[in-house]
Amino acid sequence: MSQNWQQPQQPQPPQQPGGYGYPAQPPQPQFGGPQQPQPQFAGGFPPPAPPVGRQGNPALAVLAAVIAALVGGFLYAFLLSALADTDGAEPKITQFAYAGVAVGALVGFVIAKLGGRNPALWVIGAVLALVAVFIGETYGYAMVMSDWFGNNESSLRAIGVDPLSANEIFFSHFNSPVFEVNGQSTPSLFDAWKDDADALTWIFMILAPAAAVSTSYRLSNR
């Protein structure tokens, strides 16, 4: 007697909404409220961050640079006077190149430390350095002339000329004759300095603003 043997049917798992016999994933809980859309950047990369420079106080930097320029200018004048020879018939002045560089570096240092990375302040520092060297040159000439007057006081008084101090020469005779003798006047302080200036004088003056800008740039980018 034959009997058909059939493989027993395996029970099928109940169909879930996920399909294909697999249960659907339950919804994931959301935390912190609805998600905000993320900004998309062109090319898949965020834009480069803007350069960050050390911030400073421009007003304080300019004020301090003015003070540094005045101090540097008067130190320049004292050095010029110290190197001059006023014992002869005419004073002899020796130029010193590194004095202008030192004045410019001083102004640039103050600008960089107090003003931060601000190229506009570098220009102001260069102008102040140039003014400082000009003041140092002219006031130094006034000091040299005053020393020469002191060394020749008796001869000058014999012709009716009173010795003058450096301040009197600088503030009262900057654009007027220093003294007059027998109807003949001497050049003013500025004219005497301009006539005595040579190529080296102008080169030394240019070194001051160059040193100011170079010092400000190097210190601001550290």
C-alpha cells in the first residue's frame, strides 16, 4: 500500500509592512527637536576662514607713536650734536646712518605693539618716522650752532652778536636769519641745513620710514 509522503510545510512568519519577510525598522526617536538643515558649501568644502590678526587700539597706537617720534627725534638731535666738532672756525657735522634706522624701528615697534595688524597705521608710522628724523636733523643743527656760539662768544659779542640757545634758534629763527652783522644776514636754520644736506643726508632720512614699515610688518605678522 503506497502512501504519498509530503514534506511538512514550515510556518511562515507574518508579513510586516517592511516587505520581504523582514520586520520594518521602528521609527528612530528624535532628540532636541526637529533637525535644522545643514548649510551646503560649493565643492563640498567649507570656505576658508578669514585671516585673523591681532587687534589693537589705533588711537592709542598713533598717540604713542607721536610720543615715540618726538623722543626719537630729540635723541637723534643729541647724537648729531655730540658727534659735531664746534671748536673750529666753522662747525663740522658728522652724519650717522643708524640713527635714522633706530628712530624708524622705535616708531614701528610702538605701532605694531599697540595698533595690531593694520597696514594703514604702518603708513602713519612711516610718516612719523620721517618727521622725527627731520626734527632730529634740524634741532641737531640748532644745538650745534648754539655750541659754536658758546665757543666763540667773545668774538661774536665783539661784533654785536649775542649767543643764542638751541631753542631760540629752532623756534625763533627756523625761517628767519639767525643774526645780522653790518647789514648782512646769515641764512635761517632751515636754509643752513638744506644747503649743507647732501645725498647721504636724504638717504639716511629715507631709511627711517623704511625701518618703521619693516618693523611694523614683521612684528604684526608674528
